[in-house]
Amino acid sequence: MTEFKTSKCIIKLISPTIVENKIIDGCDIDLIDLTEIRNINLKLTNGKPYVVLLDAGEYTSITTEAREVSATVNFSKNLIKRILIESSKN
């Protein structure tokens, strides 16, 4: 399994069209971080349409600017679906 790590995210290629993005606990994601993650996703999937499994981690946040830009068509190039993974603590 191919894996990349940034200062705020662990990115794994699960299959040729599925990428897991695990945000590291306690991180604040801004537009620069989000762009870096997106570019790695595109590299891992060879620019083909893909699905992201997003594990937001604990005590993380995303800036308003990053959230708004991520919702645009141009930024979400080749993204089929973003699926949020929720963890429950017993």
C-alpha cells in the first residue's frame, strides 16, 4: 500500500480509485494544507476519478476558506465522493 505523510495528514492509496486521508489529531487544516493533500491524492490516483475516505481525527478543524474552496468544482477535480469516517470510543 502506497502511503504519504504530511505534517498534518497520512494519505494512503487503498485501491487505484480509493484514497484514505487521516488527519492527525489536533491539527488545524488551512487552504495550503488542503491543496497539498489534494495534490497527493491526484498523484496517487494518476489523475483519475477517485473516492476519499476521510478520517478527521480528534480535535481537528478546517478554516472557513479551506472549506469553501474545497466545495468548488475546480478544486474538487476528479473527486467522485468524500466519505467521512466516524470513530466511536467505547
